[in-house]
Amino acid sequence: MMTIMATSEDLLHESEFRPLTVDDLARLPDDGKRYELVDGVLIVSAAPFNIHQLVVDNVVALLRHAGRHDQRYRAFSGIGLSPDQHNQYIPDVTLLETSRFTDRYTDTPPPLVVEVASGSTGLYDRNLKKDRYLKFGVPAYWIIDPDRRAPSLSAYELAGGQYKQIAHVVGDEPFTALLPFPVRVVPSELLELYPEW
């Protein structure tokens, strides 16, 4: 079966007539941009800066190291979450149960998602995405701000149908998460080229 590639402009033209779906997203080329859907509306983000990718790689490595004795979970970057056909989010880091890994996207809430905030995505991560992860039922959500002067991590856990902030740590302050397994996170270490876990 041949897939016909579309451009984001093609999809925007189509969306004048109907909400877009996750199947529409599958027609887009892999051009380094991040394409997400919110209620059928296409959201396009530019390729991230190096510091962003360094933090993402370090979070993935940290979670894999901390969960190495628990084979039920694996950390990934760039995994799509689709609670329905008109919504698809791509967290910077997703912790998945290995039995839930699929080729395209997951339609069940992962135990943890992590966003690395930037100047262009900070409000999106702290508001809309946080609200959508809450509605999707994601039990734990972290937002990491990679500001070199004061890197920080805000951690939220689902309680009583709302996210409760359980931690906000800055610089060398540690945070020990318990869900879904214990892991110690220090924001300043996430900005190191070769952290020792």
C-alpha cells in the first residue's frame, strides 16, 4: 500500500472543511517538525534546540537506568499519545509499559509523561498539555525548565481527578519520584553532558 505524503499546508486547507484526524497526521512527511492535534486542529512546533535534546536524552537515560531492574517499563522520546481520533500529543519523554508499545501511537495513558519547556512551548506545556494529560488520565506529569541559571522540575500527580503539584525543585535540589518506580532527579544534572546515574 502506497502512502501519499501531504504537506502541513495541504492539511490546513483540508481543515477548513473538517477536523483533522490521527490518520491525516500519518500522511505528513518526517521533516524534523513536531505535528500534534488538539481537537482536530494542527499544532506545529519547530525542531528543538540542542539543550532541549540534551535534557530529553538525559531524562530517558535516567528513567531507563532507574527502571533497569523493572522490565515492565521503558522510557522513550517522541511517542505519540492519542486518546481519540482528533487528538494526538507527543510528549518529550513518555514512560510506557513495554506491553503497551505500538508502532504508531498509544491510546492508553502512560504512567509518566515529561515535557521540557522552552520559550516557545512553555505556556503550552504548563496549561493546555497539562490539562489534556489530566483528561487522558496520565498519573504523573513532569515539566522541566532547562534554564542554565536555574534549571527546575515541577512534578504533578493525579489525585481526586486533578493534578496536585507534589514537588518543585531548582538547581541542585533533588526530587525522588515514586511513580511508577523510585527515581531521584536533580535538575542541574539533566543539563550535564555526561551525568553519572
